[in-house]
Amino acid sequence: MDKASIVKDAIDYIEELQKQDRRIQGEISELESETSNKNSIHLQHETFDFSKPKRPTTLDEQQYGYHSSPIDVLELRVSSMGDKIVVVNLTCIKRRDTMVKLCDVFESLNIKIITANIFASSGTLLNTAFIEADEEESNLLKLRIETAIASLNNRDSPMSS
């Protein structure tokens, strides 16, 4: 084979690989889109509006109260997004009354929540909240959240009554 044939074969091979790459990237995008749509539908069902907390009364609540078990935090991350936006990611163990307690915690902080979602999965709850706060406030927000959770978990606390 001469040099021109080798170069042409190499070009043809590279073009074939590029076609395969585009096809595979398209399939990946399609799968990601399907997964994203499924997650989006799931999240829509798990979204909780903190601005209008509703507390239905059930026999269980009358018998055990809202605060029958503590909020067990697995992870708490607070990060500044700039432009006065702070993201709070709180992962905790899922129990019957954990969502209500999380609402109580965030209500007690008197902060401006832009949006918040609670996602339930495999025995855990992931709460993601976008909060309007300065960067200086974001440094204290984690401590304030931890303090509010500890206060709520303390049965002698006025917040837990």
C-alpha cells in the first residue's frame, strides 16, 4: 500500500469512529433525558411547599404527637451560590413525621426560602433549599440549622411542644 492509501484508510476509519461517537452520544442524551423526565415526575410528587405548611390531624398525631422521633441528620451542607443565594442540602433518616419537623426547623429560622424540595429515597430524605442570604449569613446558617434541629429534637424544648 502506498502512503496515499494509508492516509485515506485512516481518514475513513476516523470518520467512522466519529459517526459512532455521535450515535452513542445521541443515545446517552436520550437516556439522560428519559431519566431526567422520570426524576422530574418523581420530584414533582415529592415537592413540599414550605410557604404554606399544612398540618392534618390524624389519630397517630393525636396519640404520638408530631415530635415522636428525632431528626437524624446524615449530612448537612451549606454553600453560597453568590448573588445572595445559599443552597442547603440536608439528608436525614426518613420517618413518619420527618417532613413536618423539617418544616418546623426552617420556619423557626425566619429566613427567605426561594424554593425547596424534599426527595424521599431508600429510607432517607434529601431536602434541598435555595435561600436568600448574604455570604456572611451563609457562614452562620449551618450552625443555626443544627441548633434548630437540636432544639426540635429536645423534648423539653418549647419548640417541640
